[in-house]
Amino acid sequence: MSLFSNLFKRTPPSEPIDLSIIGIDMHSHFIPAIDDGAQTINDSVEMITTMAGLGYRKVITTPHIMGDFYRNTPEIINAGLEQVRKEVAAAGVSIEIEAAAEYYFDFELERKLDNEKLLTMGDNYLLFEVSYMNSPDNLDGIIFKMQTQGYKPILAHPERYPYWFRDMGNFERLKDKGVFFQLNLNSLTGHYSPATMKVAEQMIDKGWYEFLGSDCHHVGHLELIKKVRSAPALRKLVESGKLLNSTL
């Protein structure tokens, strides 16, 4: 083969990761009409059916709980969970469905920690997120309070907080405090931004992720997930042996 031909020879794509290896998705928004995820029960069934088709045997859906916007409660979430379970079963889809929550780091979270039993997954893992705009105040104090109350904090999609990007030490300090990290699958597609993708890849290289989630809000996210299965960084994470999804 000529040198010219070699220059333009296409590299074969990576074999897509079989998501049944992960088995359990632990971040999604499948309960209808209670946050910015599924809006109808038909949306819920369609998305969960697709998740099952991708190889997931279980989803733990995590509606937003935010003090000034999505005022969800365990009662609202569990009622929605039962509706989703019923309709998915009626559609003949075989998949386990549970619910926890994605707590927003706001003025209400500390009050909830003091006065309520929060929705968790697995061995008392607590999924929370922070602002995309500003670095949160007293984050260390709230993390400490979570841990002293027996919760194991999981920071949702740390790769999406741009104010920490210039100094990876911001993430390392959270790891040193025992915070678990959850990667959004679609962060590896550039869907959120090229910078988000780059930081996600760097954190995979450092071995900082313990959980992988779809953070699925709509069917468009699922179409991206089908494509991201061939991402080399995803393969590296899955083959690292660090993911704890299967323990949930």
C-alpha cells in the first residue's frame, strides 16, 4: 500500500461498551412531571424501555429536590415511582426500578439534614449537586454533616462545575474528604462543552470516579449514550475496576 493510502486509511472505531457490564444506572429523571425530566408517563416508559434495551437491569431514578424550585418530597417521589413501575410492567419491560433523589446544595439542604431522613441509594449513598455558576459556600461543613449522620455523599457530575476547572486541586480536596464522584455518560460526548469533556477525561485518568450515571432527562440524551459507548475514555473507566454501580 502506498504512503498516500496509509495517510488516509480510516482507523476502525472502538467496539462499543456493553452497558450490561455496568448494569445499574443511578442518576436519571424518569418520574413524570415533577422536575425537568420526563413530562408524561409515556416519556417515562419510552426512556426506561430504551435503558433496558441498552443492557441495564436496574435504574435508580433521582428527581431533583431544590428548596426554591423543585419542592419534591419523599412522598411525591415514591408515589411517582409506583406509577412508573406499574406502567413499565404493563408495557412488558423487565427492569428493576427504584428511586432516590438528587439534592441541590442550597439553604434547604442543611435544614433537611437536621430534620429529615433523606432519600438515598445502596449503602446510604446520598446524591447531591451544586450550582453551575458559583462555588458553594460551606461545602466542607455540609459534607462533614452528611458524613457524621451516616450518609456517603456522591457529588453529581463534578466535571460540569467550570469554576473548579483551572485547579484540579479543587476536586482532589473533595476526594481527600471522602466524597464519591459520579460521571455523566454524556460528558464524554462534548454535549455539555468541550471543556467538560476534557475535565471528565482527566478525572478518569486520575481514577476519581466511582459511579457512572446517564443523568437522562429526555430521549435525546439516550441517543447520545448510544454513541458514547465507543469512547476510549469510557472503556478506560469501565475496565478500571473502580466503578461501584453494581453494589447499589
